Amino acid sequence: MGSRVYRLEHRPLYQQMRADPRLVQCLVRQLLEAVQILSEHRIVHADIKPDNILLRPWQAPAVDNAAVSRSEKALLHVQLIDFGSAIVSELHRYPANQGRGGGGGGGTPEYTPPEALVPSTPPPPSQASSSRLVVSGVDTAHSSSPSFDVWSVGAVFLELLCGFPLWFGYRSRIEVAGKEYWVKNGGPFTTKHRNPASIQQRQLEIAANLEGAIRKYPGMLHDWPPQITASALDLLSQLLDPNPQTRVSPQEALSHPFCSW
């Protein structure tokens, strides 16, 4: 019996990003700027992923204004949406719907940092009264730092560079510039039944060999100049540092050459 094969299409915006790395630099920079602004208010979005990112093209202002910031002159305008999982880290206060399957720190496992992923099983009776909350495989005790959102930005960046969804678990074929690519084992963080512990293991494996993992997919690195590719991989390795203590901060990431074009 033959297996099911999916055909994935790279839409026009993605094709433009392949041809012009500045679009990706613009997207990553503005996501990091958003994380920086949230961190200044001690807020963690906790569910940054492609579904929660809105993009629109930059439109020139009616009147030329020299005071317009670089972000306002960006090639793309980026907006984060869906704060249903957001956390106020200063107070360690969680939304009222947390624990009832309605978000509140639940996040999306494939975009959640490894330190916050826990097995989605009930705690033993001895820990039932623990103040730590476990929701949808995400440990909220590790969700109150900007490093959580920094990893998620890195995961979105990884997905862009791969040109394939992190979570998609089916054999697929993708046509790029007349050439057909086959993806046989799904996305980088694909695991059976989306088990958080298995996703965590995949994250650590991918982080240890980012370039090798990315080049298995028909992504942008095949088309970008070597210097930009090296800069992108260097930033990505800092965003996807498995250790939250040494993971790059939003401020540090924004000063990286990849974000400073």
C-alpha cells in the first residue's frame, strides 16, 4: 500500500524572502524588538509561532518625514497577536483560563524552549500540591523569562530557513525553481504523537547541528550568499541555545550583524 504524500507550496512572500534576505532580517529584527518591548513590561508572550504573526508590506507615508524610524521604514511591518498564553513574569500571575485547556502558558510544543517542555502526564500524588503548573506539556515555572520568547523567535527563524513546518509529520514534496525536493521524515521537530519529551530531545539534536539539519530541507540557505548564510546561522545558534542561562537576550540579538543591515 502506498503512503500518503503531501505537496507543499512556497507562496510568493516566501519566494521573495529566498531572493531577498533583507525581508527575513526585517522579520526577525521586528520579532526581537517586540520581545524586547514585552520584556520591558515583564510580559512573556509564550506562544510566538507563525500563526500568531501578522505581516503587511511597508507603505510610504504621505509626507516624507526624516524622523521616521528604521522600523517604520521597514520592508515589512510585523505584528504579534494572540496573547492568550501570555504571562506577567514579575508577579508570576497567570491568566484565569490557565489549566482549563484555554491557553495561559500552554503554548505550542514545537515552538516552546526545551527547558519548559515536560511530559504531558499528571504529577505523582506527592507532587499534587506543588505550585508548579503543567499545562499541555509546558512547565509554567520556566515560562516567565524573555528567554522563552527568544527561543520561540529562533524556532520561527528555523522554520523559515528550512522552508518546511517544524511540526508537519508527513512525507511531502516541494517544487522550488523547477526542482523537486522530497521531505520523507517530516519537519525538524516532528515526533510521534507530539510527545513533549520527544520534542525536547529533537530540539537538542537539531540545536547541536543546525546547518546540517537545515540543509536537509529546500529552504533559503541554498540561495543566499555565504556571508549572509553564516550570519544567519550564527544568530540562530544563539537564539536556539538549549541553555536558557546563556541564551542570547533580545537586546544582544538585536545588536547581531544579521539584524543590523
